Amino acid sequence: MTSHNTDVRTSRNTALAGTRCCRRLNPDSWIALAFVVWVSSAAAQTPLWIWNPAKISDTLFVRKKFHIHNRVRSAEIRVCADDGARVFLNGIEVLPPKSGRMVQHKDVTSRLRLGRNVLAIRVDRTGGERGLIALLTATLTTGKQQIIATDFSWKTSESETAGWRSVDFDDSNWPKARSIAPHGAPPWGPILSR
């Protein structure tokens, strides 16, 4: 999945480009391509358990920049970390540290801004599995939903850097996250649905 920050214009342009590039495909190839697109679209809504690429650190700093395209009617964040997490939205702590495999959730409607935003999460592992999963669902005044979920596009660091919680922080040198498992996979199960 490339991003959970769905942009209809980008999707339409990508689809049109794909049509131009693939005019010579035979009918069987079109069926296969349609299946891949359908699977990718379904997967785009499924958060992934992530960690850093090396998968060796016990403390991890994770960031995701995203844009909100319209005013927000309501928004909720759901986070689970193995073993605990502190969650910041636009530099403000919205979920305090909590240990154990427990889902934390909170209404964050008032914390989202029109335009640029950033989710920043510190994860601390005390033993056992390593992993972080997060899902932010924003319902816009247009009635559409904008989903921000953990995936390969999130940035990770093993060390804390000044300003890392800020939307203006340059995370271009941070490596992208590594997927451990999709939501619902063992040992965690469908934890965000509980």
C-alpha cells in the first residue's frame, strides 16, 4: 500500500495513466490487472503491524505526515503497541504512555488541522513481540472518510531527535517502516476491532 491518505484526484490520474499504458493488454490480462487493483484497494484499508527495518531496537520513534483536504466533522485514533506507546498529533500528546497489548483510543477532532498534519508515536518494548499498529479515521464535512493507517510509508528512527513530533520536522533520512503482519494476524488478532 502506498498511502492511506486517499486523494481522489491522484487515484483518477493514476487510473487514466494506467489506461493509456495498458491499451494493448488482452482480456485475460485486464481481468488479472483488475483483480490486483481490487486486492490493493482492499488492503489499503487494513492497518499493518510495523517496526523499524532492522527490527532490533526496543524503543522506536515513528512518524506519518498527511494532509486533511476538508474540514473535519469527527476523528478518532486507535493505537496498540507491543508493549506501550505515547501518541502525539501535531506536537500535542493525545494518548499518554500505556503498557501491555491494550488498544488506546481517543477523539482527536479538535487536534486535526486543514492541510498538513503529523502523527508521531514513541513505542517502548519491554519484552516479547515488537510491533505498532494505528488507525486514524477522519470523517469530513463532505461525508467522506480519510483513513491514516500504519503501513510501509511511515518513517522510523531508533533515536529521539529534537523536534521529531513537529509537522515541520525533516524525516527524509528516516527509513521507512517494515511490515510485521496485517491487522488480525497472530499473535495479536483483530485487536483494533475489539
